[in-house]
Amino acid sequence: IDQKIFSQNPRSTVGTTTEIYDYLRLLFSRIGEQYCPDCGVRVEAHTPGEIMEAVRKMARKGGEVLILSPLIRKGEVDGGVLLDRVEKSGQEWVRIDRELVKINALPDWNFEKGRLYEVELLIGKIVDIKKQNPSKMVELALELSNGLIIVSNCQDEKIFATTGLCPNCDRTMPVLDMRSFSFNSPYGACPRCTGLGITMEVDPNLVLPNNRLTLAEGAIQPWTRITGNQNWYQKVLSLVAEEHKFSLDIPVKDLPTKVINIVLYGTGAEIYLLDGKKNTFPGVIPNLVQRHLDTDSEYVRKEIEQYMHEAVCPACGGLRLRKESLAVKIIDKNIAEVSKMSIEESRIFFQDFARSVKMGHQKISAQGGSASGGKIVEPILREALKRMESLEKVGLSYLSLDRSLNTLSGGEVTRVRLATQLSTGLLGVVYILDEPSVGLHPKDNKKLIDTLHDLRDLGNTVVVVEHDEAMMEAADWIIDVGPGAGMKGGEIVAVGNLAQIKKSKDSLTGGYLSGRLQVDCLDCGDEKRKESDKKITIVGAKGNNLQNITVEIPLGRLVCVTGVSGSGKS
């Protein structure tokens, strides 16, 4: 296990690396409660068995019960297409806006353009539930409408869905599985940012950097640098200016906001005739965004990115997932909200949840109705909590599961990887670590050593390349290589436990460990350094763990920045 930030991939997070996020995806896909992302109403999915029971219950009340399969719900109707669908279904009757119509009357039906219709196939009628079995009708209705069915009698009408249906806006929800909560999968990732949580947005201030220039003088900087046909753009802009009555010879700072918006964001579908051809003006910013998406040239992409900056994705708010996935909750929290908690907060949240499920205070039901929610929750949470506890054991309780690995310090990455190994519970493995204490504060070094002892106590071998005093004193066996470096090294100088190494006359390491040799501290007190009033001031730093701090660093001095691992030094 090397101490390095081993992944520059922004998709690698603490949660994905430790597999905790995989268990959360499994948990939310199996027992998560679906809500409509548009109106926030709880949606429910029904199994075919539950639907059949609802049909029987309605039929027992008396009267004729219709089993209907929805074809069009609040939509425009093309008569020819509808007739073709009905013929392929093999059914003889349809219901159009609650009026039953035989298939041979459909060609003569007048469907008005622009009007919204409700059209269902009539699968069957139940007159006597004691003599009729609704199971085949229900199965056929669900099959023909992809999981939707309407059960109706003269007093009541109910709609059921196997995939979840919003009772308020009639929106059907997707079937939940683990991919629904993966920001690395198109099934779960936000379509705008593709699961990164950030997007590259064009900055208007970078597009028009010098507002003293006029549009005719080249105020639109991208056009002067990366546009091969600049003259064509200027000609189109002249036509736009003529149509919207503004001048290209006025400095940008004196142009009204409305004109600036036209230049930056275009004029929509307006047509301009240039050299006998019809053209639209999309605006500078949409044009740059489209070219950034379409270009195969790395040079052009880098040039366009000079006018862009990273911004939180406006579609998902930086949560990486599509809105349907974010609308699935456990105890009023979605998976992104849980991932934003610290490890310690997540552990407490799920421990309380597991306790309430076990005591029966929290009623849950599994998606698909295959098993009771409690039986599903227990093994998933057991594995997730074990991994959270391993992270806390190595002193990383302050990290969140959604924290990208490439934003962690070297010491934090090493401990994340050690915690992952600790939670796997493997036996008989040889772990080799190359100077894991580098970058660690003495406070964190103790936790690292304790973790290595835990790996050893599980029945593993832990080999550490190290010259940290605390690590050597904690070792069961020491192999000292030397006696010097380079051509003077390459020999085994001493082998044994701590006491044997200390006694070795040949071991330079043993000499320092025993106290026979000591490091002389240089006394620089007599050498007066000329103080300078020059300094670098870092104002309002907020990256990662930094809490909006301002720091002054004196120049021409030896300056030490210290603190525990992960405190924000680097």
C-alpha cells in the first residue's frame, strides 16, 4: 500500500473506495420510499397479487367491474396509429374518455387536433367473482401497458402500477435497482453533469473581458482567438444589430443589459439572410458550449475552457444523481444527503435506524415484495456499519462519504485504504506498506500503528518500510539495512526485536533508538536574520477542510505549516 493519492478520478469517493456507498445503493434500491420528483407525493408500486386482491375486493361489492389497460394518458391521438395498436393487441373494445367504442367504429371517430384524450383497452368484464378468475385479465392488462392497469365499476375507479405511480400527477416512476443510485451509470447519473456534480459554464466576464472596446473592435474575445470565420460572425452580428436597433461602435460598458444578453445568449429562432442563406444567431455563450461538446480537437477544447469556470451543476445541485433517484428516501433523507454526512453522523444515523427496525418502531417494506424489509436491512447495515467503524478506528470520522479521493491528503488516502483492508477481514495476507507515517502527525501515527496491529491480530503479516521511531518500537521484528546509503548500503546490518536492535553495535538505527547516539540540534540563535515586512496573504481560503481562513506568510524566512493529517496544510 503506497502512500500516494492513487486516483485523480473525481468519481472515486470515500464511499465508493470503501464499498460503503455500494451497500447504501443496495439499501435504497430495496427499501427506499419513492416520491414524485415533481410534486413530492409518496408513490407506491403494487405487485400483481396485490392488484388481483384489489379487483376481488371491488367485485365483491357488486356490480360490473371493468379491467382496462391504458394506452394513452392525457395525450393527443393519431387515429391511424391508435387503430394499429388496438388491432395488434387483439382486443375488440376501447374506452375513449370513459366511453366504450368497438374497434370497427374507430376509423370514423373524430379525434380533434390539440385535444388531450384518455384511451384504454378493455381487457375484460367481471360480473360474478365467484365464477370468474381475474388473474389472466390483470396479467394481460399489465403486459399491454407496461405495468399500468385501471380497475373500474360504476361507483369507483382505481389505477395501479407495478413500477410506482404518483396519485397526484399520474407520473410513473422507474423501477429501482442499484444502478438507479450510481453516479457512474447513465441510469442514475444526472444527465446534465453526467454524475460529476459540477459543470463547465461559460463566464460572460471572460467572453467580454475589456468593456471599453466596441463589438466592432473585437470586444468578443473568443471570436478573435478561436473562430476561423470571424468575418461571418461579425456580418451576422451586424444583421442582429440592425434588427434590434443597436450599434456595434459603442463601447460594451455603454450598451444596455438587454443588448448584452442578445449578444451573449442569441435571438432564438429569428432568421437572418446572409449571402442568400438563412441563418440564426444562437449567441456567443450557447455557441461556445456547443463547440466545446462537439469538437474533437484538444486544442480547441482547451481554448474554449479559458472562457469557462467550474460551477455546481444547476440540475442536481452538485448531488450527482438524477432527480428520480434523489426522490427516493429512507427516514426523509435521500442517498446524497446521507453521503454528505460525516462518517460518524452516518454511523449514528444507521445505528438508530437499525435499532428502530429491530424493535418494530420503523415499519418498512421491500421493493417488489420479495421479503420483509427487516430481513433485508440487517445484513446490509451490518456490512456498511463495519466499514464505517473501520474508518473511525483510523481517525477519519470527520470525512464524508461523497468526498472525492483526489481531494484527500496522502495520510488520509493511506488510512482509507487501510480501513478498507481492515473491514474485509481477510486472513493470511501479506501487507507491504512503504513509509505510511510520512505526512502524519504524531497524534495520527498512533491510530495508524493500532490499525496495523489489528491487521496483524487478524492473522496477517504486515511488512512496513519505515524509519519512524514509534513504528519501530511497535514492531515485533526489525530488519535493519545499511550501513550507509547508495554504494555504502545494501547489507543486512541487524535483525531482531527492539531490544536486540538497541544492543547491536553495528546498527546506526539501534544507536539512536538506545540513546547512544543523538541528533544534534543546530543553534541558530546567534545568527540574526534580517527581517522583511514582505509577505504573501492568502485571503478567505475555503478549499476542502479550510474554514474561510486568512493567513499571512512572511517572505525570506523558513516557514513551517503544521497540524494533524487532513487539517488543510497542503
